Amino acid sequence: MKTKVILFFTLICISVSAQEIQQSESEGLSGLKDYVHTTKLGIMTKWRKDFGPNAEDVDTRITNDIIENEFNSGTVTTYPSSNWDGEREYDLSRINELVNYYYSRNKPIMTHLLFAPNQYFPKWFPKKDYSKKQLRALMDHWLKTIAEANDNGKKVATWNVLNEVFEHHGNGYKGIKHPKGQPGSENEWIKLGYEPDNSGLTGDAKINKEHPLFIREIFETADKYFEGKLELRDWNIEFMEQAKRHGMYQLAAHMVNSDIPLDAIGFQTHISTAADYEWDSFVQNVKSFRALGLETWIVEIDFGDKDRFYNEEEALRQKLINYNLVRAALESGMEWIQYWGLTDGGTWRDYQHALMYDDAFTRKPAYYGAEEALKASERLKVKAKGNCGGEKLYMNIDGKRMASWVLSPEWSDYAYPWFTKDAEISFEIDTSETAACKKDQEKGASVAKLWSYGTEYEVINMKSVKVKAPSSLPKPLKELDIRTQARTYIINRTKDDIEAVERFNIYNAPTIDGFFQRINLRPHTGPEFSISMKQVAPGSVIAITRINDNGEESARTFLTVPN
């Protein structure tokens, strides 16, 4: 009698992540924002008619609810191409409306963008052939107007002053005439000239001998009108090996050394699901910019590929990528994590299903990848107060200064966003700017308690304390080469099995968040095939079961998913 082989996974032991999900629900956590304290987590929001709590449109009301429950910040686009009606004539009504939407809900606002190559400006702009004097006057007028309108200069937390100044796949600057193969990327502002490099880099690290002068001028002008932080942004700068990353690093070092006002680097992070990424390279790269004294933000996350069909396999691929990306962002100390839209239909990546919600506003597997990564982020928390207020408390981890807070006279909670290993924590008090406390630093402030989830530590008189990382902290999921057979099982079949079965279905595969997914496998014609464990939680126990024609179980093999 021929036997029919149907493979399905049965979860024998519940992973830590699944337990955490159940616990979080019992604690009343409502969304992704509940897993972050200091990190700004949000989406780019497109303007909708009657946007707000009284919206009549059903989709708009759902959007409102998701933003309110899931995110603690948001991105508003400020493209000149969409808001310049003419020379020195702007329609800022939609920008103002979205700014007020977030501001009224106490959600910090990020904007994108103020300056960029010509493709982000109205078509008439480069045809004017402005003089240097006219360009500078236009620059000042644009920044002054958007800052003063609606009091945006005070309401907005961050301003993306400059976007995509480098060639698409290189590290040189876009010029007045577009590089070969890059139509539409001309940059009219290059007319203002150049200034010599002051990055301090030498050898191969010194990519460009000079930098466009308009960069200094737009950041200095923005600093004059805006109270928020100023950001420099581009794409293909996320990993150490990317050519554009080296040009961006040199420019950032030049701006820092030249006292040009710059607060943060924005990594667009448009991810391809067809690529394999080295997330250690991502972390190393981010930390290199942070070593310059700059903040680092992920600002436009989406994930997809135009040549890949969206199915259950691709959905799990997105989930894995989102998990590793968020995990790497937190590990490297990112202050902002922003997604480039809410639902798949609202993205520039047509038909790639590149966001965390589908068009029915249903959470996709990618959502749970982010949730799992956020829940896995171990945090240090400190409770402290100042003796007179205004003192600075510095926290050192293994002798390196990693965080600082300005204290108030009342007990307050402070959080440090990432902690993954045993470490020695110590504190310093700076009373130099508080006259009432200068004479007695010991009384300047006192730290009552420091803790990581589940464990509390006493800190007395600013002495150091050793803190242990939790043993249950999940490891990042890795993309492994199938040829190594790591995290992959090879299943052998008999001749009868091959003739009887054309397609295998894997049911109830426990994924990284502990939920179950059905995975469809393509037809197999040979005597063996492989099952990849890439999306399955390490340590989970699965059962491979053989079912005969009568629906009876005839054999079962238990396997533990390796790390």
C-alpha cells in the first residue's frame, strides 16, 4: 500500500517569546510603543481629508486608532515639489494639519525633507537659472516661512534638512548635470560652490577633496529658525561595505569638525528581501557615526523586492528581516525608528507589500517581527533625583560614558535603551552649572535604584555595581547558507513517497514570536528535500509526522530547532 506523507510541525515546548506575548497581553500592553521608552517609534503619515478623531471616513478612523495605539511619534513630509506653488509661494496647509495632529497628541514629529536634488523640487525650479544671491535668498525665505507658519519651528522635534546629496550608487556629490544613468538627480544648489574638506580623514578614507558649500549654508540657516534637531539623510549608507556610506561618513566628520550644526544621521533603510544582510556590519556602521557625537535614526523602513511574489514564504522573510533590523537598531543605540507608511497600498514600492499592515489594516508577520525584537531589548532603568535640580548625572558602562541626564529635584525614572551583557555600571555627578550645588558634590544627587528586568540593584554613594544580562535574552536570527545545512533539515523519502505526493504542506510552524504559520512548499521530485528553520524560534521542538492513506500516524520524529 502506498503511503501519503504530510509534514506538519507541532510545538512541544512554548518558547520564551510566546510566554512574553501572553504576559504582555495580561499587562494591558496595546501596541509596539509600549515596548519602548526612550526610542521614538512611528510611521510616515500621508494627509487624509478630515484627519483626526472626528473623521467620517472609516479607513481614516482606523488609521487614527493604529497611530494612537501603536506609535509614539510620526513623520510628516515637506517636499518642495508638493508645497511650492510658485517662487516664494507655498501651500503649507497639509503640513500644518499633520504637525498639529501629532503635536496635540504629544507625539514627537520628524519631517522629511527641506533640501535635496532637483527631482524633489517643482519642475520650474531648475529652469529659472538663479544666481547665487537669488538662491541664498530663496533658501532663507523657504526655511523662515515653514518655521514661522503654524509655529512649526517650535512644534517639530527633528528636521531633515538635506536628503540624498550623493550619487545613487557612489560616494561623489550630485552635480548641476546629472551623472550618467541618473536622470533627474541634478542639484541646482551646487552652484553656490565648494569648501575644502575638514574631516581629518586621510588615505582611502578621504573620498572627496571638497564639499558643496550649500550644505553648510542650509544647516546654518535652519539652525537660525528651528528649535528642533537637524538631520542629514541618505540611502545605501546602512552597512560598512557600501560605497556611499564612506562619502557620508566623511561629510559628517567634516561638518562636526567645522562646527556646522548637525545633530543626526538618517538611514533611509529601504530593504531588499532578496538580499542577505550582515547585521553586525549595520551595528558597526551606526556606532561609527555615533562616535562622532551624532545621533543615529532609521527613518524610512520598508522591505520588499519587485521580482519576488508576495506569498507566505515572502511574508515570513519580511518578518525575519524586520526582527533583525529592529534588533540591530536597538543594539546600536538608534533614537528614532520610523516606517515609511502604514499599509501596503500606501507605499512607493508598488505590489511589494512592503509594510507591517495589509490594506485591510491587518497586522502582517512583519509586525510581529518588530514586536519580538522590541520585547527582547533589555533596558537599564535608573531612579534618581537632584539635590537642587539641574545637575547632570552620567552613567558609565565598563568605564565608558554611555548616557547622561539632567536631574530634577523630584524622583524621576530614566532608561538606557540597550543592554546585552554583564557589565559594571558607575555614575558621576556634574554640578558645574548649578551654583547652589558646587560646594558639595556628594549631595548634588543620589541614585536610589538601578535595575534590569526582574533584578534590582542598590547603588550607594555613586559607587559602581555589577549588573548581569538576562540568560533568556534571545539571539538574533541569522540568515545561514543552506549548503551548510545549518538550521536546515534534509528529509529522505522512499520511491513510494515520491510517486504518491506532489506537494508538501508544513502546518503549524512555530515562528519567532511563538505564533503558528502555515508554510506551503513547492513540489519536490527527488528522493530528498530540505526544510529550513530560519523563521522558527531557536530551541523549539518540532515533530515531523508521517500519515498513511487512512489518515493514521505511522511514524514521528522529534527535532529541536538549533540556534
